[in-house]
Amino acid sequence: MRSEAFHTAKIYRHLLKAVKKHIGKEETKRHFIEFVTSEFHKNRNLSDAVAIQQKIKLAHDYTFLLNSVHHHRSDEVRRTLGKSAASVGLQLPEVYQS
């Protein structure tokens, strides 16, 4: 049971970190963090093992989605910067190169 609680806490921390990083911490976006927190608190006394696993998988999948979308956008920005620099005869610094 302890390892399940540890695993759930780990998923919760990762999800909150992804929400703060990719959605934002501003007051206007605070409702995202509050929703995640309330969902985890609301379901902490859940006893159905299947329901618990479904909720944990949903949180894990949403974390993965947030991180993947951010990574995809970073690639798009890097590509756009490269094209823009090349169009004026410049080359991006190595930091931006893949």
C-alpha cells in the first residue's frame, strides 16, 4: 500500500509541475492547479482498485500530453527560427541547432 501511495504522490507532483510549467502559475490560470488539487483530494479515499488505477493513468497521460505538446512547440519554434535566420543569410548559434 505504501508504494501505491508513493506512486500516486509522484504522479501528482509531476502533473502539478507540468501544469505550472506549461500552462502557467499566473492568477488567471490558477484554476487549473486548483482543479488538479481538488481532483486528487476528492479521490484520496477511493477504495475501488480499478477506479484508482484509471484515475492515476489519466493523470499520467495528461502529464505526458502537456509535456509532449510543449516539446512539439519547441521544435516548431526552433525550425521557424532556423528558417528565418537562413532567409536573411544568418545561421543560428549551436544552442538552437538540433
